[in-house]
Amino acid sequence: MHRDNDSKALAAELIARAEALAPVLAGRAAQAEANGRIPAETVADFQAAGFFKVLQPKRHGGYELDPQTFFEIQMAVARGCMSTAWVYGVVGVHNWQLALFDERAQQDVWGKDQSTLIASTYMPVGRVTPVEGGFRLSGHWKFSSGSELCEWVFLGALVPPAKEGEPPEYRTFLLPKSDYTIEQDWDVLGLRATGSHDIVVNDAFVPDYRTHKAIDGMMGTSPGLAVNDAPLFHLPFAQIFVRAVCTACIGALQGALDDFTSYAATRVSANSGAKTTDDTGAQTACANAAVALDEMKLLLQRNFAELLAAANGGPAVSIERRVHFRYQSAQVAERCAQAANALLRYAGGNGIYNRNPLVRRFLDLHAARAHYANNLDRFGQNLGAVMLGRPNTDFFV
């Protein structure tokens, strides 16, 4: 996507606001973790700063900026609090997906309030019954980050095939808060402040226009493109979503490196009397983290530059290339967790106290590894198989 001067200035201003908020978020992190949710004042700060508008269509008050800006904001926020950045990434990207829905669905959500937020859980566990005008939906979904902060939810489910022998069709279903309940079941080792509770639906009617076919998101044939036709909305949904659940890791690792270098500057081992700054292992851990950060940021920028070039009318990005990007995204959480692990190792005995912010980052990063989109083995094996001439088995690319 080509940025004009106004867009460049706005993007720079939004990133600067996120960087300025990071220390504030770090100060709120412990209480957010204790409460198991993002503070209301943080959501208000994000709304006032315009962060949720980054990928939102202009027709509904958004900025329609490029994904790189969105993820730069997420990384900046994560330097202060990874849970907050995780929720921002997941909830913020929904304003992009809603633009792909039928315009009537967009009006349902944003018609009265363009700041309305949407939660999600895309696990395909819903029970779907086709009926006149739409579907009846029931089910119990887990892992809906930021669900208590939102008025609507996206839920994944498989629509039964119309004909015997055909495969079921994956769709995202959009429901208002009146059609579901939140079951609080979020007691975990990391990302505690994300409030990723369960969603329960009991026989709700969902009109057909409030569903989105996965195949439309993959092929660029979504109904919302009739009214939101900017190149931004022609990007593959999967490529944006998987980055929403790994990019906070990059910012959190940067925060961990900041924490460690600050802590190490004055630390002297009680056992040996040696300074941490003189420890060659600590030096190597810092260097490796810094290089990993640089590499992951550059790959993020490059991959979206390719995808946006295609969306702007350039050569299409092949499925094989998208599979390659998919594996690079899946690597992020693991790389960040391992780098944070090395830093914590050289923090010494005093470094493991919960009051050390490095501990929270360590736990958050390891928790992020559990997300399906960050499954290193699954997507690495698929890429390797494609390289060796086997068929692609992942269609969420």
C-alpha cells in the first residue's frame, strides 16, 4: 500500500503515542494481571489515541493504514505489557475482518457507535443448523481474549455440506453480546491479563449476512469488498491474523531485553562477586536477543510489503510463498521465548522473584507458544513438505 504524506504523518504519530504509553502500561501490568483483564482506562487510552482505527475502513471512521503500522503499535505496546498488546492485536484486527462482511453486518456493529469492539474465538467447534435466512448456532468456545471488553464476537464453525460427499464449509459467525454468555475460566501461567474466557451460545439465530466464508477471505472474494475496496482489504485474512497473535512477542522480547540490561547494570553476584555486565554468557544472551529482534521485525515488514504490492496490482503471492510466510510467523513466539529464557538464566537468583518484570514477560512469552497459530512443528513440516513436492495441507494462508 502506498502511503501518502498524510498517512505517513498519521502512522508516525500513532506509533509515537504507543511508545509514550508503554511505560504507563508497564505500571499497570501487575494490577492487570491480578485482575485478569485489561484496565478500563487502558481501553479508553487506546480509543482516544485512535489505535483501534488503524485497520478500520474509512467508511466507518477508520484510518485504513497499512498492517506494518498496526504491528508497530502492537510491538510498542508490548514493551510495556504483553497481555495488553495481545488483546490489542486480536481485537484490533477484527475491525479489518468486519470490513470483509456484508455491509449490513458492518452497520449492525458500527451503525450507532464506530468505536464498538469485537472479540473472537475461531475454534471450529460450533454446531450449525441451516435455517431460512441463516443458521442456528450453539457451542462452547475457549480462548476469547478481551471478551469482557467487547460488545460482539466472531465465532468459528463448520457449516454442514449441502450435498453428501462434499466437505463442510468453515465460516466466521458474528453475534451480539445478547446472544452469548462469557464463562470465566482463565487461570493460566502467562498472558493472565488477556482475560481469554470461554464463550457459550445456546441456539442463537445468525442471519446469513452476518457470516464470513473462509474461502472468500483466502481468495479475495469477500462481500465487503463491494464497499471497502482499498488494497488493504484484499490481503489474505490468515496472513494478518496469525501475525496478530505473534507480533506482541517481539515487543515483549524487546521489553525483556530492556529490563535485563537495566537490571544487569547494577547486579553483582552474591556468590562470586562478579558483575553481570562482565559475564560472557549474559553478553551473548543480549546479543542474540538483539539480533533476533532485528531479523523478526525485518521479516514482518518485508512479508507485508510483498503482500501489499500484490494487493496493489502487482504479481500475486503464490500459495507456496504464503506457506513460507506462515512458518516465519509461527517461529516468532518460540524464538522470543527462547531468547527471554536465556536472559532470565543470567538474571541470577534474585531475578526469579515475581517483582522482577522479566518474570512476567518470560511467562507471557511461553504462554504465547501454546496458540495454535504459533505451532512451530505443524507449519514447519507443511512448508518442508511443499518444498519437497508434497501438496499443501494448510489452507489458512
